[in-house]
Amino acid sequence: MYMLFDAMAVAVPRIILVLVLLLAGWLIGKTVKGIILRALKIIRFQQALDKVEISPILAQIGIKNPPRFLASLGYWVVMLVFLIAITEVVRLPILSEGIASILGYVPKLLSAMVILIFGMLLAGIIQRVVRSACESINLSGAKVIANIVYYILFVFIAITALNQTGIDTTVITSNVTLIFAALLLAFAISYGFASRGLMTNMLSAFYRKEKFREGMRIRVGDVEGVIEEIDSISVTLVQKKERLYCLQAP
């Protein structure tokens, strides 16, 4: 009987202390969350993200309300700190070490998210630049090329972010490198065969441009006419008021 009372005398104060710590952690966590929300609202954090076009990127990774996400993160950090204190009170060192490891992992996770977010932002900017450049030279498939560039950059950015979290990505990096090398080789070979005629025209025009000029009458095979225009890859002839385009310079 006395042993039971002794056990209760030891356990009850600990239970009360645990409840007090939980309540204190909840109250402080809620206070910190409210302060973060108000501070981010004052500095117009959401509007700043919208202005630099980071909000759509955050939405892609599941963060639809960045201020609330950061506030919730602050709340849980406070709660984890109090949970460590509670595990010390109830003498559970293994659980305390586990929670401490989670807290130590938070900075790595945040830095990985920053790398991913700004990497995706940079990849999006490069995607738009590539598409505009391709469209400016009338290259077909500008959107497809820009998307390919974006996803290649995204894969390497994601690998870098995973490395930041401490995950070993050696095997992933090797496989991805081999895949991209094979794809680039296949693309280079196919594009080389596809553009062989175009390069022939350009080289022909380059070496023979001194021999011909606009207004000259020439014959190309069975076609005869007056040169109206010469560009890098073609010659425009006029034959009886009809325009004829020669894809290969004479």
C-alpha cells in the first residue's frame, strides 16, 4: 500500500508537469504562429511572392498559402521543443533524441526547399528565354524545346535539393546522366540528318554569294529566271511574274 502511494506521489507531479508543459507549448506555439502571420501580413509577404512569380512554384509543391505554412512551421518547432522537455521529465531519452533529430533536420529541409523553389524559378526564366529565342528565329517546336530544357534543369535541381537533405543520390545522378547523354546523342544524330539539306544550302550560299546578285538572270536545272532575293538558305527567282523559290543556292 505504501509502495502504491509512493509511486503515485512520484507520478502525479510528473503528470501535472507534463500537462503544464503541453499547455504552455500549445499556448506559446499559437502565439508564435499568430505573430508570424501578422508579421508576414505587415511586410506583404504574399504579395511579394506573387510579384516575383514564386507563388505558382510553391503551389506546385503543395504550398498554396506560404504565410500560413511558415506560421504552422513555427508552431510545430515550438511544440517539438516542449515535447523534448516532456520526454526528459518522463525519462524517455530515446524519444527525446528522436525529436531532437527531427529538429536538427528542419534546417536541412528548409534549405532544400529554398534550393528547389529558386531553382524552379530560374528554370522557368530559362524556359521562357529559350522559347522566345526559338520563336524569334522561326524554329518549329519552340514550345517543345523550351519544355525539354525546363525539365532537364528541374531534374538536376531536384537532385541537388535531395543532396542537401542528406540523401545519397549517387545512383540516381549516374542513371540520369546516362539517360540524358543517350537522349542528347539521339537528338544530335536525328537533328543532324534532318538538317543536312539546310546546312548544304547555307554553305552553298556562303561560298557562291559573291558570284550572284539580285537582278541577274540564271538557270537552276530546268528553271530560268531573274534573281529577286538572296538569303542564307534560298534564292527567289521571278519567272514571267511568278515567284519561284530555290531551296538550294545555285
